[in-house]
Amino acid sequence: MLPGMTSRTPAHPAPLPVIFDGDPGLDDAVGWLLALGSPEDVQVLGFTAVHGNVPLDLTTRNAGVVLALAGEAGRNVPYFAGADRPLLREGVTAASVHGATGLPAAGLPEPLRGPEAGHAVDFIIRTVRARPGEVTLVPTGPLTNVALALRMAPDIAPLIREIVWMGGSTGHGNRTPAAEFNALVDPHAAQIVFASGVPLRMVGLNVTMQAVATPGRVDALRALGNRAGAACAELLTFYAGVYRDRYGLSGGALHDPLAVAAALHPDLLDWQAMNVQVETQEGLNLGRTVCDLYGVTGQPANAQVAVGVRDGAFFDLLLERIARLP
């Protein structure tokens, strides 16, 4: 534990069984390292890669890199390749933000092994069926894998404990004025998930843009003196340039790490129950998460939406957990 810190009380009586689904991508990588450094909070059942920030071959390889970077904590965690494209639309990437490989840092380790045989969607389905009511899904990319699992095996919907998704926004977008990237890349998948009846938390841009990797925070990660901290610092330094130029922020937003933290410690955020629909029609609002903040539609709530964040406490948690890794 870092000097002057007190560890947060675990949010669950036992480690929470979780499948992490994402498109690493540098902030996914930082979020997954947070999870791997939190054994008292989370039992990492596996990583499932999806298209998104970079193509699937790279997101899958990057999952293996993250596991290798975590040392012993990642040694026995399986990872799987999933969907390589959206359900209905042409795929897009965010290589301009995440670099050509998705992990623009020098000296990263090679994966210790390749991905498991079989498809990520099949892994999600059989794991949820084997542990009814126990498994939380934390997707931090487009929701294609999760939507496919729900469509291929509708029986799993009532068996999923919860989905905690980094995506959407109560207001502005980032890839377009209206839409956040993960929602825009596969809006049809997102709408399937929001309509599924699975308990759902949405951690969107309205809160993640408040959790910024400032230069001081990047320095604190680097000062940990471990390989994981140095890698996080280098990745977030690359990220910072885009956020300074595009958004006028002092560093990159910690989108995916905040969603991971929300699954581990929901008390780090404030939540509001509301109805959320995802715009699937082509046009200016494609991919927009239409959030009924004031209940004007009279439609029942289908999500708990994050509306506030205790940013300092979140970063303290991130720093403490990254410090535990090699």
C-alpha cells in the first residue's frame, strides 16, 4: 500500500467473478491491470477481445500482452478472440487515439501464450450458464460480443449478475457530436444489451471525462518504480497529446479504468436509474445513448447511469492496485 493510503473496504463479501470484454487499446489495458491488481475485489474469469480501437488481431494480442505485463496475477487467466466486426455496420477504429498497435509503448512483454481455442462468445455463454447469478460482465469496448451472447443464448439474460459498460453519455459524444465511440461502433449491439433486461450500469463520457490522467498522475504512476506503472505512464503520455489537442484537457481521460473501478467499488460513483435507448438510424444521431434523465417518457428505467464520480478516490485506488504488480 502506498504511504498515507488506507485500502478501500471490499465492496463484496468475496471476490466478484468477472469476465472483462474489451478492445485494448491503452485505457482498456490500464483498466485490466487495475483488475488484475485487485484480487480481494475481483476474480478475473477471463478476458474476451472484440474489434474496436484497433482490429481484432491486435486487440487479441494486446490482451495477451496485458496478462504478461501483470506477471503472476495474469499467468493463469484465459483470453479469447471474439467478434471482428459490428453486427450490421462496417467496422471503424480509433488508431488515431490509441496508435497503430493499440499499445504504443516500448519494451512491452510478448504474450506468454496465444489465445484459447474457441470463440469469446461461447466462453461467455458457458461461463454464465455454469455460474448462474454470479458472473458480472465488464465490457469496455463495442458491445458486439455481449449482444451476440444474448442473441445466441437468450437463456443467459436472467443468469447474468450485472453488466457494467464503459460507453455512451448522458450528453455529448466524442467520435461524433452525438455519439461516444463504443456506442457508435456497434449501436445495434448496444441497443440489444439495453433491451435485454440484464441489470446494467452505464459509465459514460459525462463522468469519465472528469477522470483525467494529469501530468502529476502520470508522474505518480511512473514513480511507482515497477514495470506496470512505467507502462501505464508511457501509454497515458501518448494518450495525453490527443486529449490536449482535441479537448483542451491536461491529460487523457481514464474511461475504461473508471468502468472497472465502478464494478469493483460502485460507491466511487453516483448513480441514477433511467431509461436509455440507443439510436440505430443512420444520421447525425447514430449511436447516441438517449438518456431520459427526467423521466419525461414515462418508460421504466433499464439502466443505472453514472452521473457523478469521486475522482480523487478513484485515482488513489488505481495507483494502489497498479503498485502491486511487477
